[in-house]
Amino acid sequence: MVPLGPHPVAGAVLVGALWGCTNPLIKLGTAAAEESRRPSGGVGPLAQWAALLSTPAFLIPQLLNASGSILFTLLLAASDLSLLVPLANATALALNAVVDWRLGQAYRPGRMCVGLACVLAGGALCATAA
């Protein structure tokens, strides 16, 4: 298999970063869209979609997240599946926890650090084994 880009590990980490950093922001953007929709009183799925798509706090992270999914699909066609999937998901999990914590989500720092260390060790193991 020919890797897409300079190294499949870099692609997997980029995908994980796009997914992990944007998930908490999408959650915040969804809450912002709900707040903006309340005064207008719109109900139904069409009003919900209009509120979401007109809220930059939702739309920008969603587009970045979708670009990560597109990159992931391209990498799947050109990279080793046993390397790409664990690295992308481990990176997403770790960065999701860090971004959530930085946005004020309650975490136990000790447990979070142990969990992040385990995720990073597993990712390093996958990268060196490939």
C-alpha cells in the first residue's frame, strides 16, 4: 500500500485532531443554535436545521469535522487499517478530553492524565509496530 502524504501516522494524527478538537465545539455550537432559535419560536426539523446552519459556532466546527472524515476515507484507501484506525481514534479521544477540560468540563486531572498517558502509549505502540 502506498501511503497518502508523507507518512500515514501524520495523517492519522491529523484526522484525530480534527475529530477530537471539533466534537466539544460542535456541542457548544448546538447549544448556541438552540438559544438563538428560542426567541423566534420556530419548531420542527426545518427550523432546527436552519438554526444550526445559520450558527457559525456550529457550522465551522462541523465543516472541520467533516473534512477530517473525508481525509480519513482517503487514508483508508491508501494506508494500513490496523495503524490508521487506532491512531485516529486514540488521538481524537485524547484531544476531545483536553478540549473539553479547557472549555470547563469537570474532569479529575489525575485520572485524565493517566487515561491520556495510556492512550498515547497505545498510539505509540501502534505507530512503532507498523
